[in-house]
Amino acid sequence: MTELVFYIFAFLVLLSALLAVTVSGLVRSIFLFFATLFSAAGLYVFALADFIAITQVIVYVGGVLVLMLFAFMLSDKDVLNTLQKMQQKVFGMQHIAALLVAVAFLVVLVTVITKTDAEIPGWMQVSPEKFVQPEDNTANLIGVQVMTRYLLPFELVSVFLMMALVGAAHIARKEPRS
Amino acid sequence: MTLDTPVVLTDLAIAAAILPLLSFLVTGLFAKPGKGAFLAILTIAISFILSAIVFSQTWNRLDIHQQYVWFTIGNTSFYAGILLNNLGSLMLLLVSGIALLVHIYSTAYMKGDAYLHRYWAHLSLFCFSMLSMVIADNLLLIYIFWELVGFSSYLLIGFWFTRDAAVQANKKAFIVNRIGDLGILSGLMIVFTQFGTFDLQQLLGENGLIINAFVQNGEWINGVHTMPAVWLTVAGLGFVLGAIAKSAQFPLHVWLPDAMEGPTAVSSLIHAATMVAAGIFLLARLFPLFNDTVLLVIAITGTLTALMAATIALVQNDIKKVLAYSTISQLGFMMLAIGIGQYSAAIFHLTTHAFFKCLLFLSAGAVIHEMHHVKQVAPVDFDHQDIRNMGGLRKHMPVTFIAMLVASLALIGIPLTSGYLSKDAILISSFEWAALRGSWSKIIPVTALITSWLTAFYTARLFFKVFLGKNRWRILSPEGHIHEAPPAMRYPLVILALCSTFLIFSVNPLLYEDAWLLRGFPAVESLERINIIHTVIPALVNLLAILIIYFAWQQYARRDKTIFTNRGFFYDFAFNKWYIDNLYQAAIIKRVLNLAAFVRGFDRVIVDGMVHLLAKVGQALATLSAWLDTYIVDGLVNGVGILSKSIGNFARNMQTGKLQHYLLITLFIVITFFIVTYFSLAI
Amino acid sequence: MILSVLTFLPLLSALLIVLLPTAWQQRYKYITLLTTLVQVIISIYIYLNFADNQAGVTREQGFQFVEHRSWIGLDLGSLGRLQIDYFMGLDGLSMPFMLLTSVIMFVAALSSWEITRNLKGYFALFLLLDTAVIGVFGALDFFLFYIFYELMLLPLYFLIGMWGGVRREYAAIKFFLYTLFGSVFMLLVMIGLYFSVNDPVTGNHTFNILQMMNPNNYTDGALFSQIANQQLFGIPARLLAFIILFIAFAIKVPIVPLHTWLPDAHVEAPTPVSIILAGILLKVGGYGIMRICFGIFPDAAIHSAWWLGLIGVVSILYGALNALAQTDLKRLIAYSSVSHMGFVLLGVASVTAEGASGAMMQMVSHGFLSAMLFFLVGVLYNRVHNREIANFRGLALIMPQYTVFIMIAFFASLGLPGFSAFIAEVFSLIGAFNSQSINGLLPRWMAVGGSVGILLGAAYFLWTLQRMFFGQTRLWGGEEWRTQLTDVSVREKLALVPMAALALVLGVFPSLVFDKINTSVLEFVNHVLNK
Amino acid sequence: MIPFTHFMLVGAILFCIGLYAVLTKRNAIQILIGIEFMINAAIINFVAAGQYDKDRMGGQLFALFAIVMAAAAVAVALAIILKVYQHYKTIDPDKIDQLRN
């Protein structure tokens, strides 16, 4: 029964992603994007990564999406209009080429994935006891690891995040009219 | 060295002919405007003296023939030379004599003209051409000078070149004469082909080639060459055509009346006395060449022309036109004389006619001269040559009046004048000629007879209208005064008047056969003398002529109104010159011009069109082959180039500066790489 | 040697002009004038030293001022030796043209004063043309002849195409294509002849024109051998070759219906080029017909004489009628050229001494007269840049001397006795008429028909004279023209007087020409008639 | 338990959808969305693989880092997009081709 829910989520991810790239209208595509991220968070739960799923919802849905919406909703009206009016050509040469490349890429990936199916990496099978179990407290585990093994990357990411946000704010700052 | 040695005589004759050329060259090249009279008169005077000497030494003596090689073509040499026989030396004297008088007359008549030097030069050129023609010893030379005479006449008719009528007239004269020249040229070609020479003496002399040639079985044989006999006739007709054109005979007479646009002195010299006589002269020269057919043609042409011109002269009002038509008519008489084989009579009439017609014209010139002065002071413009505007000039111009009287009587052919002698010679001969032939041939002498009466009438009309009756010009120009002509004009009139009497031609004023001139030429066709004709005809002619003159005097001198109306078919027909000009205009000139226009169009559209079509076809073929070359032949070559170029383009197009392109291509390569690796691994 | 000097002197001058700096371009015309003057002097020397008792035409011994050197002697192994000679010489048929060319070139140089653009190119091409024309008349080797013949085209094309009138490109290309069309086929015949003829001395094939005239020099069974009588496309090969060569030269003459390049070329060409075209180029055609066509293929010439005569008569009448209808003075004169050159053909086709002499005389005479006529048109055109007959009237009043010259030219052209054209036309016609009796080639009516051309000639010239020169002065351009239309200048007189004088002198003393050419003409006639 | 392969398949498809969006979209924001899809596809794989490593929790942690950095990237990207718009008055990357020529 739980598997069925996974496939529903998987289906939702793919459907909303597809719609997000095909629908016209930026706002709609952003909300479909949100649906995709939300569904993906559901998928994480089935990978026993509840903390990541929460983070996904908070950072992406709560952060990125809002940032996106706010980014142009707070901008000039004509920016919005321009963004809204963007029309897509459906049957351009480039679309077909892109579609072909995307499909070919998918075929490549699927081929690779199905090939590796038979022999899952050895380290996955070495010790099933080291697998994360549904009853484990992943937040605890992550917290321990962040504070110990991944402390430096964590700090770096923090600094990086701050730099990025400050930089973004700086770039987006309106030029003083001179 | 005496004067009668042939060499001296020919030299003198050459000098007589060349001197005017000298005058022409000097005057033409160097003379200042208005000058040249002295030299021209001097040269023509010397020419006249030399001619007189030559004439006195050659008349009725052996022919003198002197020639030099002119040029050689193939094995034939062409000579230039002089033939002095009775005909030649007579003409030489006649031409130079009359020319001298006209020259003198011109000094007064042309006085004040701005282009006088041109006049003298052209007049000298004419004298040179005419004098040379009459003494030339071969047909080629005669032809050359014949054309030059036409050319100088062209120049002189168009002397007042600013007048449209004058330049129309001289063009017409030259072109009509050219038609005749074609005839002569054809004759020349035939004679040369048959006999291989142009030399008159070889051809026509005693035992000449022409005389020895004969016609047998329709072939014309001269011992060396043969030719179908029809060419003999054609040759004769060719020369006749030339004579017809030059002597203004029907149907080529149209140029002469128009030629009256030239100065009157010129008209008198060229278009009355000498040049138009050239045709008669030529026929007389070539008389032995003509066969019966040709002679009949000549006779008929002459008669027809005489009648036609006389009828037209009846109704013309321009004093010079009347005289012009009378000239045509008289030339017709001369042609008639030649046609009936009496070329001696023709030459006789030519000589007498030269004097009295010249006199008529010069008198008319004097009248026109005075009338022109009258016109200049007149308040209204009028035609000073129109006889309807003249009248009563007898009292004002007595000398001219008498001169004109003599000339008119000579023209009519009243006894004691020269015209009586020569005209009787022709009339009587024609009756005698007709007597030998069928009854139809009587038409010719009878027509001639009628014509001579018509002559009497129009001459009388002209004379009375000009000199008698009322002074009609007074009405037009109350201020005008008419004087006697100046001396330079008067004396030539007097001399010519004397020459128009019987005195210098015959001791017997009534019998033409006693004329010395007539006896200078052999009678070619001896006619049986019918005595009764010799008395009846002159009597008949003169009696009736006098009656006609009286009638004309009644009509034109005594009252102002005549019984004649300017209406009716015959009047219109004559007044419009038998509609011949109109006919030519419609039937020939227009046709030729239309043909020319058509040919021009043909040339443009068809001939050039063909060329353009060819060019178009060539162009199309070239385009086709260029296409083939570009796409098929070069295609192979270019294929390689195009390939590399398109690869280059392809590579170049990748560098679009568009991120998505780059990405796409990158992925494309990644995938390709993967596939290749995958399959190579799979294998 | 003197012939080579005469031929290549202009080439040297052309080189000189090319090398001189452009800053000196005002002196180019003096160089050209001097060159042509030297040429005239040399030509007069040649004329005076020309022995008139030597026939030439078929035998090398009869030629004078001969230069015969081996030029291209390539050994082709089994094919024998390629024998191309530098073979120049003069006989009665070519000598008059030398003199004519020199005089006309001199006159053309004098009238080149009107050229103002690109003087270097113009005078270089002009002198190149000079060399080519002289070379054509002197060459006795077919190959050499052909080279000079083609060399004429090039400068003419540029001279018309670059210095011409409004439609000059059209005219130039038309002229070029027309002439090239003829000469390309001529090349084929020339090569065919080369392979048919053997030099009896060396045994090689040869381009020697004189040896081509001798039927004994043909290889047995060769294409153009008279004895073998080969056929090409069902036509006797010799007849075909004759026709081809005839067309090539006839285009130059030109004959109807291959004449349409002439009016266009003349109208568009600058005056000096018109003079050269009419004065010399047309004669190249006539000369070629006599020397090459009749000389090498006398049998075919006899065979087609009737047609040639007919073409001549048609050209005479057609040209004259066309001239009558023209409204442009230059076009009128161009068509009169067609008419006058018809007499040449008629005279040559008669194959009589009179006819051939008349034709020669006509070419010389027409050379001077047409040059004079075109020069005169040029004088008028330079003044007001207009040539429409209808636009002028009464010119005699404002340009009396010009009128005198034009009257001389017109009357001389229409065959007034005393001028050369008269003698020429009369003897062409007499020859044509005589032909029936002597050799039975031409019927008599042709001569009579041709003589009508003289009448039409009088008509169109006199009509023009009347319309343009007589009457009260009325000009299309009004007062402005009246001031521009000045009478002839001294330089123009310098060019006109010699031509008028020559036409007159030759008319009065035709023996000046006839004596020099007579032996050759007789030899020519006998050769063609195979006597 | 959901097989690892199924996660990977979902990730692969999502990645290709994102790829397609990146390649075709004329709108920079949509391209950004495409990039986010691809990042998410990667995160799905990280997370799926992370359940086999309880000791270090590498998969989940790197997923966490990726999410954070993606957020930072979006922030910067949006800022750049706005700036570009101000400059060029368009956000079509095809028209912003000053690199070309």
C-alpha cells in the first residue's frame, strides 16, 4: 500500500514537472514547479529522509518559491507584464532538437540505470545493518554528522549562503537614478 | 605655224573651254564677296574670240580630232580628246557667244547681290562644262560634262538658296536630270560593251563601228561582239531619255518651269539657249545610232511635248513661266526634227532659237528688273513677274519693247526673222516625212502646225499684256517709275535682236534651204522635195498666225476684258500643267518615300530583328549552358566546395552566442559519445 | 623592311604613349599625328616607287616590298613542320589601300582632337588599330592575315564601347559579335586550307596565301583540293569554304542583310572611329573578298558570281532606299555607305577588268569620301551635339565654308563627274554590264538595276542638302545653336582639304590609281577566270 | 521497500524534463525552473542512495547542502535576471547575445 503512495507521488512529480515546462504563463509554471518540489519531498519520505523532505518543503517551497514570486511581484509592473507575455514557440527546430536530445538522454540514463539494476553497488549490499531504518531518528543522525564529520562543509555552505544572499541583494538593488 | 593647223586649233578650242574653269577656280577660291565679274567676262570674252577663230577655221572642213590617253583599264585605253566638226564648233561659237552676252547683261542685272562672286563662279563653271561638252570627242567625256552642266545648273537655280522654291527647284532639276543620266549611262554601257570604245569618231565617223554594225536574226552584230538587237533600241532610248531630261521633254519636262526660280540671266543662258539644247546636241551627235523605233519615239515625244507645252503656256501668268513653256515647246520642235531624220533642221532651229529665246528672256529680265524696282516702292506686295500686273511698258522701255517684238516675231515664225527659217524647215520637213509614210503619221506634222499657231497666240498674249494696254502696275504702285534698262543690259538685247533676224543665217529671208547653217550638215534622210508644201505651209502658217496675233491684240491690248474665262476643264487642265506634277507627286515621289520608309522599317524590324532574335537565342542558349555549367558541371566541382563550406557554416552557426545552443550541442556530443562508447563496448 | 616599319611604327608609338606619364597626355595626340604623318610619307614613298608593270596576285615574284621570313617553324614530328611565315608584300590590289589607310589615319588623328576622356587609352588603341589595319593589307600569309584581322576587332570594340555615344555598349557588342561570327568560321576554313595545301619547296603544309591560289599545291584528295572535289554537308567543300569566307568579309563590307551593325556602330562611334570604320574597315571586307575569296576559290567564285552580283545590286538599292528614309544625318551616311559598297561587290562579281578596277576605285574613293562625310557630321555634332536632319535648316547662311565642304562631299558621293566616285561607279556598272558579253557571269539587268542606285543617291543627298543647308536659317536650338555653329576651323580644314582634293584629283586623273593597279587587276581577272 | 532503481528512474525522467526546459525556454525564469528540476533529480538520487549509509548519512547531508546551495543559486540567479532585464529590457537568453560577433 505504501508503495502505491510512492508511485502516486512519483507520478505527481513527473506530471507537474512536465506541465511546468509546457504550460504557458510564468506564474502557472511557478506554481506547478512548487507542486513538483512538494511531491519530490513526498518521495524523500519514502527514501527514509524525512528531515530532508521537511527541509525541501521549507527551503524550496517556503524559500525559493516565495523568493521567486516576490522577486518579480515586487518589481516594476512592466517587468511583470514582460514576463507574463513571453510566448513560446512550440514547434521550433530547437524544440525538436531539444526534445530529441532530452529523450536520447533519458534513454541513455534509463539504459544505464537498468544495466546497473542487476548489480546494485556492492557497498549497498555489504551490510544491510548499516541501512537507515524507518524507525531511526534521521534528524539526530544528521545533526551528529553535521557537527562532527561535515562541520567544515557546513560552515562553508553557511558562509556561501550568506554571501550569495548578500550578493543577490546587492545585485538586485535598484541603481540610484543619476 | 598657222591658225588652221589641227594642233593649234585644238589647243585654241581647249583654251576656250578651259578659260572659264580658270575663272571658276580663281573666283570660287579667292574672290571677295561681290567681285569676280571682270575675270568671268574676260575669260568668256577670250573664249568667244577663240571659238570664233576655231569656228572660222573648221566650218565645212575636215573634222579635227585630237586625243590623249586618259587612263587604262585592263587592255582598254580611255582617251580624252577633242573633236572639232561642224556641230562641235558651231555649238562652241553659239554657247560662248550667248554666254558672253549674258555675262555682260548680268553685270547690270545682278548688281548689288551679296553673293555675286558665287554667281560669277557658277556661271563660269557652267560655261566650262558646256563648252567642254560640245567639243568632247567621246561619250564618256560628254557624259561627264553633261552631268557637270546639270550640276552648274543646280547651283545656279539654287543661287538664291534661302528661297525654298529655289532649292526645291534645283533639287528637282538635278534629280530629273539624273533620271536622264541613267539613260545615258545605260547607253554608254551598251555601246562600250558592244564596241569596246567610247570614241565618237571610231563609233560614228565614216566607216565607223556603229555604221558597220548590223542587225541580223534579232542579233546586233558588229563583227566582234553580238548582242540581242533589242539592246540597240535600248541604247538609243537610253540616250533619248537623257536628252528628254536635259531638253525638258515630256514626261521629264517638269523641272524646267520650276528652274525659273534662278536669276533671269541664268534662265536665259541655261534654261533657254544652251543647256537645254544639250539634249538636242547629244541626239544630233549620236544620230547614226538610232534605229527607226527610236526615231519614232523621238518624233512622237517631240510633237507631244510641243503641243503640251504650248497649251500650258497659253494660260500661265508668270512671264518667265510662259517663256519656259515656250522653250519646252520649241525644244519639242527640235526633237521632232531629229525624229524625222532632219537633225540639220534641229540644229538650225536650235541656233536660231538660242538667239531669240535668249533675247526673250533677257527682255523679260529687263522688265522684271524694272518691275522689281516698282514693287520696292509699292505700298502693297504683288508678284512682279505676273503679266497681269504689267502693261503699257512700251513707252517706258522702247528698246526692250523693240527687242522683245523682234524676238516674239521670231518665236512665232514671221518672215524676215530667223525663226521663220528654222521653223519652216522643221514643219515642211515633217510634212514631207509624213508624205512618205502612212496616214497616221500625218498626225505629227498637223500637230506641229497647230502648235505653231498656239505659239503665235501665247506669244502675242504675253507681248501685248506686257507692253501694251493699260499701266496696271500704276494701280499697285502709284509711286513707281519704269525706266529703260541700263546700257549693260540694253546692248546685249540689241545684238541679240540683230541675230534674231534672217540676216546672219540666210541671204534669202523666205527660203530656209538657202541657209548656210543648214547646209553645214548632211541631210541624213533625204526627203523628196514636195514643192507645194514649201509654198502652202509657210503661207498657211503665217496668214493664220497674223490673224491670231490680231485676235490676241483685240483681246489683250485693246480692252481689259477678254472673252476667255478662267474656268472650265481645259483651262484647269492647262493651268495645272496637265496635272503632271501632281501625278508624279502622288504616283512616284510618295511611292518612293513610302517604299523608303517601309524599307527602313523592314531594316529595323525584320533584318535587325533577326539579328536581335539570333542574339536572344544565343543569349538563351548561353543562359541554359551557364545553368548547366553552374549546376551540373560545376555542381560536381562545387559539390566538394559546398560540402566544406557547409561544414564550415555548420561549425560557424554553432557559435551563435546562445547558451541554449551550446548546451544542446554539448549534450548532443555527450550522447553521441555515450552511444559510440556503449556500442563499441557492446561489441 | 619598309613595310614592317610602316606596319609596326604605330605599335611603337602606342608603346611610347603607354609608357609616358599621364601628365603628358595633351601631347599624345601630337605623337599620334606625327606617327600617322610619317606613315603618310612612307606610303607616298611606296606609291612613288611602286612598279606598275608587276602583276603580283598569284606569284610572289610579282609582289613588291616583299618581306618573307620564317616566323613560327615548329617541328611537329610525323605531322611535318608547322610553317608560318612572316610574309608581307604589296601588289596592285593592296598598295592603294596602304595609301588610303595612311591618309585616313592621318585624318582620323586630326579629328581625334575632340576626344577628351582617357587619352592614353584612346591613342594607344588608336595606334594599335593602325598597325592591325596596315598589317591586314600587307599580310600574304593567311595566319598573319588572320592575326591582324582579329587584332583590328579589339581596339575597335573598346574605341566604340568606351568613347562612343549613348548606346555605345550595344553598338560595340553588336559590331564585335557580328565580326567575330564571321571570323570564327574563317578560322576553320583557314585551318582546313592549311591542311590541304603543301609548300612545293619544303613539302610542309603552309599558310601561304599565294600557294593556296595554285591548285597544284593541294594534296591529293585534300578537303579543299580542286581536283578531289570533296563534299561537306552535301555541298562542295570549296563552295562551302568560299561562302564562309565570303560571309566573313561581307559582314565587314557590309552587304545586305548583314549590314545592321554598321548604322549602329557608326552612330555610336566617336567621329574618328567612324572615319576609320567607313574609310578603311569596310575596305578590308572588299579587299578580303578579292584577295582571299576570289583568289583562293576562283572556281567557287565563278560559280556564285550571279548571287554576289545580286547581293551587290540589292545592297545598292536597299541601302539607298534606307538612306532616303533616315532622319539622323549620320545614319543616312552610314546607309549610303552600304549602298556605295554594293558597287564594289557588283564590280568584283563581274570578274571583268573594268568591274574590278571600278570596284578598287570605288573602295579608294569611298574611303576618302565617307571619311570626309563622317568628319563633316562630326564637325556639326561637336558643335551642338545633335544630328537630326529636321533640327537644322539654312545652315548655308551661318556656315558657308562648311556648306561648301559638305556640298563637295555630297556631290562627290552621289557620283558627280570630276570626282573619283563617278569613275568608280561608272566602271563598276560598265564591268557588270560587260560581264554578259565577256564571261557570261552577270545578266545585264543587274547593271541597269544598280544604276538606279545612282539616282536614289542623288535623291537622298540633295534632299538632305535642301532640308539642312538651304532656306532661311531655322535651328531647333535657337540662338544658342546659332552662336555655337561656327564655321570650320583651320584644323578641320586641314583634314578636309586633302580628302576633297584627293577625291577630285582621282576623279580627274583616275590613272593615278588605274595605272598602278591595272596589271594586278588583269592578273586577278585572268586568275579568277582561269585563263 | 521501494527499489533504488525506481528512484533513479524518476530522477532520470525529472532530469530530462528539466533539461528540456533549459534547452527550449525563452524565459530565464523558466530556465531557472528547469535547472531546479535537474537539481531536484540529483537530490532524489542523493536521498535514495542516502538510505544505504546510516553511518555517515552522506546522501542526505549532500542533499541538504544541495538544497541550500540551490536556494542560494536561485537567489543570485533571480537577481541577475532582474538586472539583465533592467539592462536589456528582455530576459530571452537568445537575444542577449552580445558575446556573438
